[in-house]
Amino acid sequence: MNILLSNCCRKLIKVMGIFELQTFININAKDCIKYVSIMEEIDKFEKLKNGLRPILVFDVMPLVNLITKDNALDVLCGGRHQMHQKFFDDLFYRLSRKSELIFFLDGSVKESKIPTWSKRQNQKYEDHLDIINYVDQGVPLHVIESKHRSKLYVNILLNVIEASCRKYGQLYYAVHEECDQELARFAFKSNRVLAVLSNDSDFLIFPGSWRYFSLRDLNPRTLTTREFDRKAFRKALQLRQFQMPIFASLAGNDFVPLYDLQPLHKILFSNRKNKFPEISKYVRKNFKTLQSRSDVVKILKKLLSNNITNETFIKIFHSLESYNIIDEVENDNSHDHFLYDHNLFTYNILNDVSLVFSLVFYDLRQSHSPSYYNLSVPMFQRQAGILLQHHSSLSNSFLTIYTKKNHHSKYKKYLVEPTFPPFIVPSLRELYSDNIEVDDIRFDLLKWSIYWKRLEDFNFKLIPRQFLTDVLTIGFMIQERLITSMEADIFLWTIINVEWGSIPRNLKPPEKLHPKAFRLAFAYVKLFANIDRSIEICGLKKRFGVNILNL
């Protein structure tokens, strides 16, 4: 988008899981890796299973890397959303012809992870300011990309991926456990799962007969990738399946940081290249039979009480728990249908889940510009009011959000009240029904949720359905004095040309970015998502379909 706006106005994804394991396998366990054709493996599976249609299970977040690894400059320009949607539509369409596609995506940030999330967001804000400063100084785009590539990862393209996931498969949000746990639990329970596709080495640890394909190495054109052979890996370590969670916990993972394990590691090895062989040897020696997680920790305490703190033993226990996908987890699923029929936001509000609002290349140093908090939170309060109007148990409660309010504050907790509509709202069941007689109230709710005074006499039916969210977003930005009427025309010109397909796919980014265009591109993406959420909450999603930015 900014490619066009700049002309008119004149990454890295962390490999999650066990620390350093990916490098070890690449160098020391090459026999555990092989290149595979996904389509050929689908055919083999179907033949082996007597015609049973296989399932491919995707970890959604690493899919972003399929775009950003070769298009980092596009990300700096705000993303080419329509082009990227076509990319994923093509990828998933080809795979869905011979297999069923299941997708898992992180739901809300777990309360226990909020401090870590806030710390990362505070650092991301500072990193993004560094890039904004370079843009303001007129530094060439390719120089910014080369110097700050590791800071460019942003999730502005997730809505594109989610839309394609829903179109060609079933999308699940992980709200009860961590995403990798819920995904692995699903794969373990189904005999139709051919493979899990991710970049998380934890999938080498979970039990199950499914296979693990790398998304990082996926060639979208040939549909080939690297398989990390789970059985061969266990054989290389000389470990049995029940020993794998112990191995992972003592190696260090997302639950047990490396610095907590340093005393143990100093005992086991002096050279880091021996880390995994020595840890597996230690596990074989001390855990020869299946033990409960509590008993494993008790044994470790006897062996290591002088070397590891009690806090670390607690972390090890939680790590062992995280790999337990065999035992059933009891959950209150009363609102789960909202995850699949509507959206994650609705589910979170109805379940009183804390919400997080992150900034993406948003400069809060500019006193003349409204803060993202002031732009978004009032709309959020009205959206929550629509959802909670008929939920008496929640209607008087405060909403918990975590965000950054101004340049000098950190990300922190805020309590806000829902704002209820000044007129009668149908029940959610009726609002989300196919009853067209409710349309008038749906449109009134949409106007009110965005900006009632300006939109009271607005006739939505005059706007082509594919442009409604764009028009409302641009109108909102004018109203909040983020853009001028002339800049609004530039947005509209860009949107129409993208919709008509007149923008060349090989359009190159500008040498330098216009400072205001750079800021506006990312503000537009975030505000578009807010208004699109209002459309869905007001029961109008079926009428207007899935909205992807025409940028």
C-alpha cells in the first residue's frame, strides 16, 4: 500500500520449542531430515489407509514467514494484502483438493503470559521508533531493511491468512491451552492426520503417529519441504516416547529457561556440541520406566537438589505438563461456538478474558496526532456493550485491556466500562440469524459503534459491499483528523486500482518512504480491523463477506 501512497505523497520468526535443537539436528542428526513432496505423501497415505482422506494440520503463525521472508520491503510499506491473499488462496486450494486442512492459531494472551507479552511489546515499540526515525531521516528503504530485518516482523497480515484458512479449511483458536498443545492434542486423537506443519521443535516431543513437516522450508510452488522424522530422532537419541518430555525439559524450552538449567548443564557437558547427547544419556540412565510427572520431579530433586532451585523444579513440572496431550482437559465450552461462527473478540468478551491492544509502527511522540488508545478504546467499549447488552452477569463488569496509552507510559493494565447502545438491541442469537428484518437495527448498531453523529443519515446501501469497510475507515480517519480530504482521495484511488487489478504484481517499493505515508499505512491497517470487527459484531458479516484490505 505504502508503495503507492509514497509515490503519490512524495523478519524473522523465532523458531520455538527446545533451545538450540534445530541447529543440532541440522548439523549432527541429518539422517532425521528428508525432503518430501507433500502431494506424493498425501497419495501414499490415502493408499495406505484404503482411501481415507488425510488431514494436514497447520500452525498458523509461522505461515506469516512465507510472505515476509522474501517480501520484507512490502511489510515496511504496509503489506500488499490482496496479493498475499491470492498467494494463500492458491496454496490452500491446491492442498485442499486432496486433503482436509485444519488450522490452529493462538487465542488471547494467557494471563500468566501478560508480563512477558508486555515486555516484548515495550521493546517492539522502541524498535519500531528506530525504524520510524530512519524513515524520517530519508534513509533508503533497502538500508532500513538490511539493518533492522529482525525488527520487521509484524502480524498485520494475519487477517489475510485467517480469511484463507476459513475459506479452505477449519480454523481453531487455542483458548484453553497453548496453541502447540491444542494442535498436538487434535493430531494425537485423529487417525487421519498425515502431518503437522510448523516451525516449532516441540512437535518432535509430543506423542502421536503423525509426521512433522517444516513450514520454514516449504516451497509454495512445488509443495515440497523438509520432514523432521520424529521416530528417527528418538532413535538417534536412544530414547523412548515417555522419556522425550523429560529430555526437552532438561534441555531448556519455553517453560524452563536455559539460565535456570546452567548448573545441570555444567555438570553434564563442557562443550555445547555435546549438550543433547549428554542430556539424553542422563535421561536414559535415570528414567528407565514410565513415571508420573510428580515422580519425575521427585527423582530430579533427589539427584539435583544442590544444583537447581525449587522454582526451577516447578518450571520443569509445568514443562512436563505441557507435553501431556493424552489426558483429557475439562473446559467450559458454553461459548466455544462463537470462535468458529463469529470471532475471537466476541468469545473473549463473553468469557471476560483480558484483551491486548498492540501498536504497529505507531508514533506516540506526536502530540498533534490522537493516540491509538483514544482512537480504538471508545469503539471497543461500544462493541463490548453490544455483546453484553443481554448478559446480566457481565453487563456491570469492567473490561480489562492491556495497551500503551502514550509515549512515556509502558504497556499496562486498564479497566474500562462497556458502553451500551441507547436503543434496544436484539439478542445475539437473533442478531446473528439470517432474519433480514433485523437489518435496520444492525445498520443502526454499526453506525453507533463507529460514530453515530456523523453516520446517522449515512446510507450503507449506496456503497458497493467490497468497499464498505474501506469507506468507513477512511471516513473515520478524516473525522479524527488523521488524514486530509486529498489524502483520502489517494487512499480511494489506491483501493479502486487494487480492486480492479491494475496494480502490477512486480511493482517495486520506492527508494525512500514518505514519513506520513509510512505512518498512515499502518494506522489504516489497524483501524480497518477495528471497523471490520464492528461489522461482524453487528451481525453484518454474512452480508458483506470477509473483508480484506484493498491494498
